[in-house]
Amino acid sequence: QKMDQTGNRNTSSKQLIKTVILATIPVLAGYLILGMAFGILLSDNGYSVWWALLMSTTIYAGSMQFVAVDLISGGAAFLSAAIMTLLVNARHLIYGISMLGKYRNMGKAKPYLVFALTDETYALLCSEPPEGINRKWYYLLVSAFDQLYWIIGSVLGAFIGNVLPVDTTGIDFAMTALFVVIFVEQWLTAQDHIPALLGLGITLFCLALWETEQFLIPAMILIVAALSIRELFRGRRKGT
């Protein structure tokens, strides 16, 4: 009976890991490529493999890590870096709220789950784990595997960038290209296009008023304000 119980636990663990790997394969494909792009860009700015490992372990924010390369290499002021970080990652505050119920009984794993919640991990965890799979361990392993993929990609890219001569022209556009694809996909699937049009219009407006190095922060502030005001009026309409 003890041997059966042990065997059942081992089989359950293997099934859990297999399920997580199969679920995260799309993230693996994307994170390895984007992580390598980040690592190569980081090495091109004179930073070692250890910087890639440190940033991907402690920051773990794909788009912000690309932005951080320019902030660090350009000697950006602390306040500017802080505001930029807050605005670039502001979307986490929005979709993170929807995970409060799912993370309610996660115990000691909860802080890491909150830290490791990226766009792609959120997309995977929105759906329920397969039947018979422990919810807590599924959430934890999906989050950990996704971060591991990003770390491997960024470290590998930094190593390649330090060892081989790599032309990095245009490589910093990788994350921009990803967000363009996400924008197109959301445009095709969403019924409400007003948020997308607001974001695009405000961005173009700010780009016309400010230089390319200065328009992003005011654009994101105005976008957040416009969307907040819109949701406020929508809430009042529903209340009436």
C-alpha cells in the first residue's frame, strides 16, 4: 500500500510537470527568442552575462527590460526611470486585480505568483487547470517555468552577444513588434475598439507635440487618464 501511494505521488508529479510543459510551450518559443534579443542588446551596450541573469531574475518584465537598457546606458535620472517603469507596467495593476480570487489561498507561494505574473503567464492562468491537477502547484510551476524560459533566453543571448560579433541593428524593435502583433490580435477579437483608438490617437498627438525621446511618459499618462474617465462614465451609466 505504501509503495502504491508513493507510486501514485510520483505519477501525479510527472503528470503535473508534463501538463505544465505542454501548456507553456508557446511561451517557451516566444520567450527564448525575445529573451535572446534582450540579452544581445544588453551585451551590445557593454553589459556582461551576469547582468542578463540578474535583471531577468529580479526584474522579469520583458518590455521594461528592453526600456531599462536604454535608461541604464543613457544615464537616465532616477525619477524618470521610476515614472517610466510605473507607466510601462501599469497594465499589471489592471489584469492583476482579476487574479486576486485565484491567488487567495496560495499561501507562501502567493508573493512569487504576484511577482511572476506576466502577460503570457496571465493568459495561461486565466483558464482552469486540467481536471485532477493541483491548482496551487499548476499556477506555481507555470509561473516558474515561464520565468525560467525568459532567463535562459536572455542569458543565452548575452553570451552569444559577448562571444560572437552580432549586428544588433533593429533588434531593439523585437518587443515593439510583439506589441504590434498583440494590438492587431486584440483589434480582430475585441468588439470595443474605442480603447485602442484612444491609445493610438493620444500617442500620435503626443508624438506631434514632443520629441521622440520625451513623448512616451505624457502619452501614457493621458492614456491612463482617458481610459479611467471613460470607465467612470460607463460605470455611472450602468448605475443609472
